[in-house]
Amino acid sequence: MLVTDSNVGPVYAEKLFTQMKDLNIETGIYTVPAGESSKNHEQLLKLYAAFADFGITRGDIVIAVGGGVTGDLAGYAASTWLRGTGFVQIPASLLAMVDSSVGGKVAVNLPQGKNLVGNFYHPEIILIDPLLLNTLPDKYFFDGIAEVIKYGLISDENLFEMLERLKNRESIMEHIEKIIFRCCDIKRNVVEQDEKESGMRMILNFGHTFGHAIEKIFGYEKYTHGEAISIGMVYISELSEKLGFCDPKLPERIRSILVQYGLPADFPKMDSK
């Protein structure tokens, strides 16, 4: 069964569905509303019902076609349906290509917080086609660039410096295969050493502690995931600089590159109430 969202479905997943049917592959398709607000138990139960109606067995495959929300929701459903069925990721956003589709984390949100109910469940294969990015709006392209910047900061200074030089989407796309491969390779290396996040894997959460809090506070509507972790990376680097844990020039470099790509760098003002 293909699982997609209302943005990606009409552009890619429905075409894949038709092609599979033409090849006499018994296939279903389930579409969730696009956006982080769909990563909840209500949508999960609806997806389980679709699995039941279609007759998904352990020998079948759930294929996530979309961004991080689709991959997380479909992956968690696949990991728990009949105690685990086949799972494949076809990421359609830059963020999903470089981060969320890799590493085996799948989850849904609760009102109390993000990704509180989840699992470690690796897809059998991840199919990444950078050409899918051609239809991705700028807002979500640069949402993914925030994660690429994170990888440069935690593991690859050359990647970070390349992003400082490239400046815009067009120049990034000229190097996109190299960028995606490098990010996936960094994450692969970390996950192979610490799959269940007991130590080293926590480095992948740079900027995410505050970022997830920002997402929740604003109801997953005001900021995308990449925008929220952008603010988180600036905040934690400035705190680290004050405590003497990083180069005094680093917070400003982080702030500068985020602004360069139109990403937020300042902690949002909130009502004290």
C-alpha cells in the first residue's frame, strides 16, 4: 500500500499507483492531509483501518511517498501492524531525503509533545530521486537545508563552508546529489554506532531540543521543523559560547548562514501567559 499526503499524492504517488496497477501489482493508496498536524493517533487509527480494509499482511509492503510526516506515520504503522510488515521509503522532500527517512526512527505526536510514541524500524530500502525536489516549494526546500547545515556543524566543516559559498537554491541543486549522499553517510555512520540513541546518536539532535519545543508551543503551524531547529541551533550555540564550550565566532556564523537561506535565527516572542 502507498501512503502519501495531499500535496505529494497528486504529483507523484497517484502516478506510481497507476503504474503499479498497470503492472498487475495489487496496490492500494491512502492519503493523509499534508502537515505535521497529521502525525497523530487519529490519523494512525485511520491508517490501521485502511490496512485492515485492504488486507495488509506481514508479507506486504507499506511504501511511504512524501516528506517526514508521511514517513514517520507510515513507518510507525508498518512497525506495529501485525507486529511488523514490509516498509519502503520514497522521500519527496529534502528534509526527508537527508534526515528523516534514514536511521529507522518512526513516531507520532501526542498533545504532550513531539514523537512521544515511536519505534526504531528501518525501511527495507530508501529510494531517493533528487528530481522530485523540482516541484518542492522554496519554503520546504530551505526547511531541508536547515538539516543539511546541522550535518555540516556536527560532522563536516567542508560541507558547512560549501553552503556558505553556494548562496541560493540554484547553486545548491548543482551539487544536490553530493550533498544528499554526504548527509546520509554522516547519519549512517552515527546510527551504525548507536542505533538506539544511548550516546553518540544524540549529536544528531543538535538544535532539536529547543526546536521541538518551539514546534509544540506554536501548534506545529507557525514554524516548519527546519525553521524551528534553526532557532534551536542558534540558541544552543549562543548558550555554549557563553559557557565557553565553542568558538566565540561560531554562533554568528550559524546565524549568518541561516539568514542567508531565509531561515529564522531569533527565538520567537511569546506571551508570558
